[in-house]
Amino acid sequence: MGRSVSEVLSRAEGDLSEGNYDDALRGFLAVIQAAPRFPRARLRVADTLLNVGQKKRAAGVYRALSWHYLRTGQPLLGLVAAKMVIALDPSYQDLLDILAELYSAESDRLGDGDLPPVEPLIEGVEVKGYTLAVADALYDEAVKVASDTSMVSDIPAKLPPIPLFSHLAEEPFIGVLGSLRLRRFADGEIIICEGQPGDAFFMLADGVVTVSKKVGTEIKVLANLSEGAVFGEMALVSNAPRTATVTARGEVALLSLFRADLELQAGELESITQALRKFTRGRFLANLAATSPLFQDIQKDDRRELLRKFQSQVVGAGDILIEEGEQGRGLFLVLRGEFDVTQKELGPRNNRVATLKSGDIFGEISLIKASPTTATVTSRAGGEVLFLARSDFDAALLRHPTLKATLGDLTSERLRQNRQRSEDRTVTDDHALLV
């Protein structure tokens, strides 16, 4: 009885780690033949050639795969291959220029979609073995098969943006890209540890990671994230400790960017700062859309259109955003800073009922119930919020009658319960997490 594709891949991975390189190559070639769209086996061929000392052949495979993945809208895989080929031969720096032309803010090829999922390993296909025994013949075959993507080169009309990077113009894009580090983790290795200072953010190019958090004496799994996910971005804008632990499930390839490396790009500091602000705003809004009951009944395209209507507002110490008793002006999302929530009925002193921080929303109850606001919200110090005007919120309700009926029945307690449920569930969307 023949072996399944996953069994062949697992055996090849084992051979690679044990130093049985020729057997590993035969296994990876068999996987490519059976599942040509599965990218990991192709990259593993290059990794194996590198381990056996065939640097020139490995560089050829990495270069071919980098170009293939970049033009077919899989930039994270393209970056993994590009980082490897440039490490082997710095003369291939032109790959960074190609990246910038295709994926920087100045590109005319960029769309506004999400990064596509990596092709999964499909079972149920015939796996044929490779029996080539002569080293050079095997190595030549490995280069030929792994580099040949002619049958899987579907070129999209628009390319997906790379998180953070696609907010940069070409010159700072190339500068920051040079700071991007390729890191690999084995099964069970901890990538981010809850409570430790954050110093980098990560883009998951290949593999799966688990996000977990300590709740009392138990470890609770919050999410399982796969290729294309981004996590740890708060480290780029805050020194706050990590709020969760991220662990590799199986072999994982990550692209990481450290805050210290960003700070070295002094000549492009303003451009990078603006890109970071755009990036974190988008992430907060995506987090809001993924976790708030306010957006549950809105289709993804309509939700994206609505989120574009949020406007940034910078506030100073003592600024009042909502005055108790007034009609709600709109929906607010805290980007940075702290905001006190107070109620008059508690008296002039000790009347604070809550403190709002990054990621919190407020103003929604008045909008949903069409009633005066029940508290005052004041900025403690300098900060920034995103604001959705009441008119835009009401327009969304008119376009989505089901949403209006659902939200009309929600009370403050119902909203709190829904938020708690969103915290209690395991998610697969990195937008729903800020680590």
C-alpha cells in the first residue's frame, strides 16, 4: 500500500533533520510531483541542497521561487526565498528592487485584499518515488523540478499588500526590508512569551502558530494562526509587555522586524512613522470588526467600506470626547492614550467608573439605543482616537436592516456579554488579536 503525501513529507523532513540529505531530496521531489502547488516542499529542496553544500544550486532554486511567489501574489513566501538567496549571494539585491516596484505604496499593481492562504497539502493523490542514486544527477533533478513553476503560475490582476511595508514608498521600503529577518522555529518553540517586553513583530510565512494566555492557573488557547497572519505588532509602537504567548506548531518560517532596526532608519523616520500609524490604525479597525457585535451582520466588503470612513483625531490632556447627557456624536476607537469614564451621579469626586485604553470602543450604546450618553469620556493625556460619525453609522444601519433590528435589541449588558464571548472563543483570524 502506497504512502500518503503527508507521510512522504514527514519522512523527508525527518531525513533532512537527521542528515540523510539524498533521501530527503527524493521525498521532497515526490511531494512536489504529487502536490505541485504546495510551496514548502519546493523551499525544502533548496534548504536540503544548502545543507549538502550545494550553495550555487540552492541559490538558483531560492531565486526562482522568490520571483515566482512575488509575481503570483504570495509576497511572504517570496520574501523567505529572497532573504535566503541574498544571504548566499548579495549580488541578488535586485530582488529588493522588484519587491519595491510590486509591493510598495507607489506600485500600481496593489489591491486592497488580504494576503492569500498558502496552498494546503492535498491528500488522495498518487505519490511516485524518485530512485536517482548518483549525487549530481539527483541534485540537477532537484533544481529542475523545484524551480519549474510553469504549471502553477497564476498571476493575479492585483497584488495583496504586505502588512506595514506596503504603506512605505519605494526608497524607505527597500531600507526597512533590509532589516527584515528570516527566523525558523521548530515544533513547540516559544516565539513570544507573555509578560516579556515586546521588541519585534512577525509575519507568518509558512506553518501554524498557537496563541495562548494564562488565565488564573490555566493556559487558555486564544487562536491558531496560519500563513499570512501578522502578530506582535504592538511592539513597534509600545514598550508594553506581551499580552499572550505564541508557540510554533510544527516547523514555522517567520519574517520579523525589530523596533531597534526601525529606529536605525533615521533618514526615513517620518515616512516609517506615518506607515506605522496607518498600519496600526488598520489593525485596530480590523480587530474591532472581528470582535465587536456591531459588525457581525455586515458582509466583509461592506465592512471594509465602512471602516474606511473612520477618521483620526489627535486629542490633548483634558479633552472631552463625550459629555454625559448629550446625543451621541458617533463611535470612537482608542488608538493610543488613556481615557477616563465618569458619571455625574457618583458626585464630583471618585466618580470614575472605567479607564479606556488602546483597542477599546465607546459611544456605541447611545448610537444603538438612540438615547443620550450615560457618561463623560475625558482624555488623561495626549492620545489618538478613530471616529465614525453618527451619519455614517446610521447610513450603515439603513443599508443593513437585519443589523438594525439586531442592534436595536442590544443593551449594555448584552454588549458586555458578547465581548466576553469573543474573548472566550478560539479564533483563526490574526486581526482579532493584538499581542
